[in-house]
Amino acid sequence: MYRPKLAQVIIVILMLAVLSTAALIHLIWQRAAGENIEEIVASLDAQTAASVRNDLSRTLSLVSSTAEVVRSIFFQGAISANDEVKREFLFLSLLREQPAIAWIGFGFPDGRFFGSHATADGRIEMVEIGAAEAGELRPLRRDLYRPIPGDIFFEERIRAESAYVALGAPWYRLGKENGDPVWTVTNVLPNGFEPAMVLSKRVVTFGKFTGVVMAAVSLRRLSEALQALELPALGKAFVLDSRGRVLATSQPSDGVMAAHFSDFPASDAIATAAAEAVAANQVDAFRAVVSNALLGPVFVSSSRLPFENWRLVIATPRSTFASGIDKNIRRIALVVLAMAALAAATAVAFANFLFARPLARVAEQLRAVERFSLESIRHHPTFLAELNDLSQALKRMAAGLSAFARYMPLDVVRSLVEGGVEPKPGGELCADYQEVGGSIPFKARDAQSTVTSAIDRGSQVGGRSTLPIGRSLSASILQIATAALARHLSAVATARLSHKVLILELCGQLNSHDYLPTSDHSSLPGSAWLSMLRGGSNGRTSGTTRTPVVNLNELPSSFG
């Protein structure tokens, strides 16, 4: 199983700490920034909606008051609807003073129409459509004027024919049938296709119905009002009616006014996001976030307008406000990576200096203790007090184990450890052992009794126990230690026999016919033994070195 090193663990922990801290701070900051962006967008949308509502309310009020002025003048008979000069002066004056109004007109009961119109290029035209037989085109007169400071300048008169009949217009029919002002949205006016909001009022003069007065605001004017708003970059506003038709927009696509969201080109990502939000929320007022492949998240809000269940839809890409935040996020990510790299390098240096190297030295010293190589144990000072204390403790432990070597040979213990044998009390062993040098043969049939007997005999010679081993030895220890014990016990027994020979000689009890064993499996008489011990002949016979040696099983009974 793989076990990581301490330096690696420290690096990983430090990296996790740095990255987790950075991630936590980043998430908290990003959440706060996101909430702030949503609050900012909501505030801007609310301000935009309020501005549009106020502008629309002022315009509608202006249209209503203008139509009421005309109706009152005709109702009071101050100016007759058939007086061409006075009505033209009245309509022209009102139109010049109210630039938000596109049309001021009057429809007669016979289908005739007269009105003043503010064109898109800033000119004013007076339009009159005369009477005609059913199914025939009606005569059309258009007088064009160019406003100048304090007055107007007549440019030209255009005569033509028109198929427009006021009697069939929705604004005329609804105004005639209702006594109260009526608002309608129409696409066709006397000059052709022009979507507009039209207010119509029934006019009665001296109890007789004389016609319907109308005042209209072009939806183009509403789009211009939306364009005048200080919307965020890439943001767009839409005015929808109760059926979801697009009446005005702050940024017409390719200069064309679309009637539905489906009419916008596919490249208009803002219109696409607004359409998705409107389709997903079947209510007038809502706030939503729509994901777009081109712009990312898009904030979409909807609020009601004070006219015919209209509503204002504002779509603003999140990138408009969050582009700087996203850029800072990328910068922070690079800074975090740099900090993580610096932290990793610092962790490597400190982990190696403070932990890895000192612990590696301690581990090496522990392995030396395991092998009983106590002479290699040294104290290595370290910066950390705990590791320094551990190194000193190892040195003291090595000194204690060295003192233990006085009672147990280190070769025996080292062989035991290297063999991986676990020492256990008790056990018996029967084996043959041979001196490594070949000079002292040693045989044992009952290892435990023989070795124990030899230890007892050796302890009587020196007056103290030569090995701190009890009478019951572990079988595993005997397996490894017998070779060393054989050499040691043979030397002890030989020394014991030598002392016996000297004592017998002094006491006069050593007979010349007593034969004692030697290293070449032969025997010598007691006199020869005594001579070798005293340094006489040294046992040299025929070029062969003969050494007094003891075979434990062949000692005379008198030497027991």
C-alpha cells in the first residue's frame, strides 16, 4: 500500500488550505457582487419603467387635452368644422405646440376627412380628403409647410386621389358609438401605413352629430422616447400590448419596426432573450434571468404601463455590469494560482528543513538501533524542540543498550533480530554445533540440559554467572545463539579443567596415567597436560599443534 511522505502531506494540506480559502473568499465575493448586480439592474429597470410610464402618461394626457380643446371649440360653435381656413389655423397651431402629437384630425359624417400631420422629417402637412360616390376614389389635397422660427413656410401643394374613408376607420366608428373618449391602436391613417395610438371623441353641435375629432401619437414617437432613455449598453426596451404585439422598441432592428418578437432577426440576441422570458412568464409583471448563447445571462423585467394593459419589457445583458467583475475574477484566479505555487514552494522548503530531513535521520537511527549498530547513533540538533528531544533520547537509548552488551553478546541479539525470530520463553533443542575455526569440537545431544549444565559449571569457576540466561532458554534463541555459546562454553570449560589440573597437581592427586582429551581427538597423560599448561612443550608433537580442550561428554568423573 502506498504511504505518502510527510513533506507531501504537508504540501497537500497547505495547498488545500490556500485553495479552499481562496475559493471561499471568491464565492462570497462573487455572490455579493452578483446580488449587487441584480439590485443595480432592478433599480435601473424600475427607474426606466417609471420614466416610460411618466412620459406615456404625459403624452396621453396631452393627447386627451388637445382632442378636448378641438371638441369644445366645435361644440361651442366658435369655429365651424366646415370653415376650412379657421380649422386649418386651429389644427396647425395646436400641432406646432405639441410636438409629441402626430395627428389632429376631424372625420365628417359623409366620409370626408381633414387633419394636420407632423411628418418624420420635421415638416407639417395639411391633409384634406373630399367626398366621392360609393366605390370611387376620393380627391386628396396635401399642403406641405416647413417650420421656421416664429412661423411656417409654405412649400408645395400636392393633389391626388385616396381610397381612405374615415367612416370605415376604427377610431371613427368607436368614437361615434361612445359618448366618452375612446383609445384605439391602428396601423392605417390617411397618409398610409403608420402605427399609432388614436384618441377619438364624438362631437355634437347644437344637439346634432357633426363628426368625430381624433388626436394620434405615432408609435414611432414612442420608440423615440424609448431611445431617449439612458438604458445600459446593449440593453433594449419593448412596449407590448395586451396580445403580446410589439408596439415600440428602443432599438429597431435594421430600421424596421417588428410587430412580434418572431419578426426580429435571429441575430438579435436581446429580442430572443426577451421573447423567451415573456413566453415563460404569463404575467404582466416579472423579473427573470435568461441564458443566451451569445450574451450569456440576460436580465429581463416586465412592468405594466397605464394604457390598455400595455407593458414595458426591458432586457439587459449581465455582461454590461459584470464585464469588469469577470475580468477581476480572472485576475484573482491568476493571483491565487501564483499564491498557491509560492505556498507549495515554501511548503517544500520548510517541510524538508523542519520535518522531512530530521525525521529521515531519526528513522535511520532507529533502523541502526534495530540492527544494534549502536556506535552509529549520534545526536543531530534540529530547529524543532520535539525532534531535538527525540534525537537526544535515541542517543541515550543507544548508550543504555551498549551497557546491556555486558550481559548479552550483541552478536547473539543482532542475529536474532536479523533472522526475524520472535523470542519466547521455554522450548527444547537437539542439534550438533561445530566451532567455526575448526579447533574446538563441541557436541550436544540434549542442548538444554548440556548448556544449562555448562553454564552452572562455568559460573562456579569465575565465581559469577558469565551469561544472564536462566535454565529455561527459548528454542528460537538457542537456534541462533548456540554457535556463539559453544565457543564461549568451550573456553570456560577448558579454563575450568586447567584450574582443576593445577589444583590436583598441587594436592599430589594428578596421576601420570590419567589421560585428558586434546583438540585433535586424542588424549595426553596428566604429566603432558601439566607441561603444556606450564609452557613446556606447548603440545607440539610431530609438527602438529595440540591444545588442551574439553569435550563435555568425555570428562572423567573425577573432574565433575
